[in-house]
Amino acid sequence: MAVEAFISYSHADGRALERMHKHLTMLTRDGALSTWSDHQILPGDKVGDQIDASLSKSGLFLALLSPDYLASKYCYETEFQKAQELAAKGQLRIVPIIVQPCDWQSSPFKDYLALPYDGKAVSEWTNENNAFLDVTKGLRRIIEGMKAPQPEPLMAVTKAAPMAPGRRPLIKKDFDAIQKAEFADQAFEAIRAYFEASCRELTEAGEGELKAKYERMDETAFTCTVINRGKRGAEAHITIRNGKGRNHFGDINYVFQKYAENNTSNGGIRVDSDDYRMFLTHDNYMRGGKEKLTAEQVADALWVDFVKQAGIEYG
């Protein structure tokens, strides 16, 4: 079922809305997302009633922020105010999308992680298509998280004792080989997308000093290179493969080499499970570990280890 998204924007930013709709085409075509904006209000409809009805059934509130948006009494004081009320009840997720430089960080929007990456306005990107692609990928990650399976609720009983505060029921289950293989595929794709986006963002943030290249080798492997031009010989490589059950190094294997062969490894990522859920564990030859990780946590850890070899660290 598609996630409903309410798009709040100033009519002065109509072109930005049009461009974003085009970039969201695959999400809507796949049935993952359904968008609503005031373009869908028909002549004779009561505007306030239509907006209230759309907000009440939406899971996402996408605000296209610009000076015009912040200056708009209706966008800021009416639509955003109602969105905050729904968000406070856990019924809506607010996502600021910065389309023009503006003082959004002095508003309540500062409390929400913005798109594109690092809150850099779409108009400030060299190629606005890259900016909207970053927005689209961010929304895809949000939607996948919203659609992730949740523990099945216990059947209601008529006279049950109240549950102690903070307690949540956990239901034991078994996971078969197909489920674990699908989980590995999803994890590999999340890691691949993370590295692709991070290479692009590092190059842009590096202002000529840093250069990162992502290259897809085939459906089950990709390689990346980072060059730090501020330090002699500072470059790093990594190849990451989806083992597809054929690699004893792990379900996902990585090597700090370019175009590394399938029979080499610096560490592996394994799909594991407990009585309640599947997760990833990160094994390498310097340290073992059974920490329960998500694909995003694994991707971040691998990225940090990778770029550190080129003399790049994050504060």
C-alpha cells in the first residue's frame, strides 16, 4: 500500500514542485508513494476542508522550504501548524525539503533532518537533478522504514490487565533460508545505495581536494575509490560483494582493493537472527563481534573505515 504524502509549498515555488514530481515518478509508479498537493482541489471545493482531509490520511508532510514558503501565512501558520499537531500524536512525519536558501534553521523545521543532504538547498547544487535524486533516495529510505514489518499485535481480550508502562510484546518466530537470503539482498542494496550517495556527496563537499568514484561491477558487486589530493598518495579502495550464499567469508563480503576477486576478504557481514528478528553482524580479522546491526549501521561503519585509509575522518 502506498504511503500518502502531503506536499506543502508556496505557489512561487511551482517549478520546484513540478521538478520534484518528475523525480518521484518511480516511487509513485512502483506504488510506494502517493502524493497530494492543492492542485488537486477542484473548483467549488472548500480549500480548508480538502487540506484537512488530505493531512488526516497522510503519513508524510513534505514541505518545500524557501523564503516564499516561510513568508506564506497559509503554508507556515496553517498547513505546517496542523502538521506539527499530527506529528506530535505520531500520525505524521515531517520532512523539510530545502529548495531555496532561507532562514529555516530559525524555525521549528530545524528539529527535523532536512533533504537534500546536509540541508543544502536544491538551487545551490551544480546540477539540480542530483539534488532531487538525493531527495528521492532519502524519501525511499523513509518509506522502506515505514513499511518494515512490525511485531504482530497480540489478540485483544475484553478484560485484560493494563500493560506496564514501557513494555512491548515480542513474538517469537523462526526465519527460513529464503527469508535470510532476501534480508541479505535488501541489506546489500541499502549498503550499495549508501556508498553511491556518499561518493557523490564527498566529491561535492571536497571542493576539488577530495574525489570519490562509485562503480557498479555487476548485480552483486560494486567498487569505490577515494582520493585525497591534500595528502601525497592518499587514496583508498573497497569492493563489496553480495555472496548469494556462495561465499564462506559472509553473506556480504568486503575487500579494501579495487575490483577485488571473489576469493579474497578483509571481513564479512552475516545475516543472523534471534527469537524475534533478523539482523546483521560484522566479522573481520582484527576483531570479531556479535553486535546486532542494521544495514545503515554496517554501511556507515564500512564507509568510515574505507575513507580513513585516505586520511579522511569525520568529527
